Amino acid sequence: MLKTVSTRLLSSSWKAATMAVNGYATSSAKPQVLFLDSIKLAKDELESFQQIGNVVPMTSTSRSEFISDLGEKYAGATGIYRHFKASESIQVTGRFDAELVSKLPSSVKFICHNGAGYDQIDIDACTSRGIQVSNVPSAVDDATADTAMFLLIGSLRQFNSALAASRDGTFNSLLPLANDPKGKLLGIIGLGGIGTALAKRARPFGMTIQYHNRRRLPVEKEAELGVKYVPTLDELLETSDVVSLNLPLNANTKHLISDSAFKKMKSSAVLINTARGPVVDEAALVRALQAGEIAGCGLDVYENEPHITPELLAHPQALCLPHVGTVTVETQTEMEAICLRNLAHGLKEGKLAFTVPEQSHLLK
């Protein structure tokens, strides 16, 4: 639904502005929008956006300089665009914590965050200042679920060890027997958009699926997806052959999976994490792998990105990807476009078309 809504936010008939500064069209008569990161793919949407908004690229090189520039270069900004990747603007600005939010100009009304997870932004601090924040939820579902399915199959089949055998010349002579996904019980923690997309992918592989949410889905939806609700997290951990994490990072979910959780899991089970790294206590995961408390893991996210714990990289039963879940041309293009459309809607209507769930009351 989000994709449909976001598509309607921008008219395809808009034409490009004529002036350009650092590759962006500019006009002093238009409201300013601070772009902490560049638009790399959604060029048509950027061209249309520049008809109503004056894009101001960030030139700051450190957090202290950025805070200083907020009172000078960026003092008139109405909106902010930022990217989720650790290699992008967060290396300059740091987290949008309460301190940084308090330094934003009073003119800032919108922050459009290019990412599904938005733990890098203090939502309460933004809400207290009336700053609307949006993320990009449903556009990431398919690409992230594809990644989770790759990690799931790779972990069960121990393809990480198989790849190592190919490289060291032992071929398959020393490899242990792996496991098929067929007949295994997949436990999904967080059956939202990504979890639902994963469930749909797992069923054709012959897996049965159970899930645990804070709120149970309607029975009709469960029947449609072919999933079973598990009322407690402990039950899901104790009975699942594969545990997949598909939930947001917040104060309640940080280190949700730690020593006690690993001790509840089957020794033959594998853990899949495409959510956020800090949902898992990484040191506890290393201990669980080394002690044989679980059979393996498939990870695309880490507790201290871009750093990956060396013990995980070295462990044959840990299949590690460098946070590439949404790194496809199609998904990244749509993510950029949704942010631009939402910013355009905010500039025209005074409110974003959608916000993060915690701020839904701001749109009423």
C-alpha cells in the first residue's frame, strides 16, 4: 500500500528547474531541504522534487561542524533527508539523539529517513519539537526477505563451510552432513512486512511456520499465510528449528537474544538476523556457537557496524553478509523515491503523507 501511496505523491508532469549548484537545482524562493546524503538512483524524482524544494547538500565534515552549521548554513531548512548506511552521513553527524535534535533549526518540520529501521533517530525528541519523521517500511520487504531466505538455506546447508572447502582445496571430503529446509519449523519473531514476505518464501521449501508478535494477527490473516501464533517467546525459541529476527530495534528489543535465549534454543537450530544487530548480544552469540548451544547463524546486521566481530567471521557455522539486505538497484531506487515524494508532500501540504508509527497522531 505504501508504494501505491508514495507513487501518487508526485506528479509525473513536473519539469526540472534550470539552475544547478553541486548538481542540484536551486532557487531561493523555494523552501530549503538539507540533504545529508545524495540521491544516487531516483534522478527523475529528484528532478521533479527540485521544482518545489531547494536542495542544500551537506558540506560539514564533523559532528561539531555540523551542529555549528545548523545555526548558519542550514538555518532555514524545512526538511532533512538522510540515509541509513553506516558509511554515509552518520559518520559525520552521529546519531540523531536528543542533543542533536535540540540543535536543529526551528524551521525544520520533517526528517525523511531512507531506511526501514530508524533507531538512529530519537523519535521522542523529534516529537517533542513537532518534527515529523518518516522511514521507508514496505519497499524493503522483498529484498530483505530474499536475503533472509538466502541466509536460512545457507545456514541449514552449511554453505559457508562448503565455500571454504572450495577455496582450500579439500572439496567436499571433510564436510559434515547438513540439513534440508523441508520439514523444519521456522519461528519468526516479528511478523510484519518483512516477516510476512519471509513466510511466503519459506512455505514452498516445505517449512512450517510459527510466529511471535506483541499483538497477534487476525485469524483470517494467519490462515492466509499458513502460520501459527505462539503466545510466548520462550515457546518459539524452544521449538523452532530456525529462528528469524524481523523486528525493530528499541529499548525493549536490544539484546532480546542473549545467553538465556540461546540456552532455550535447540542445539540443532540456527539463528537468522536481518533486523538490527543490537537485537542480538553478539558476545553471547559467539559463546553459543563455540559451546555448540546452536548449530549456526546467518547474519546481515551487526551490533557495532561496520565492525563485525572477528570470532563470527572465523566461525565456519556463521554465514556473514555485510548489511546488503536492501542493496539492489530496484529497492534502493524506490527507497530514494519514496523519501523524495514524502518530502514533496510535506512541503506542499504542511504534513508528511506518512510518519513512523509512534507519530501517527501528528497527521490527524
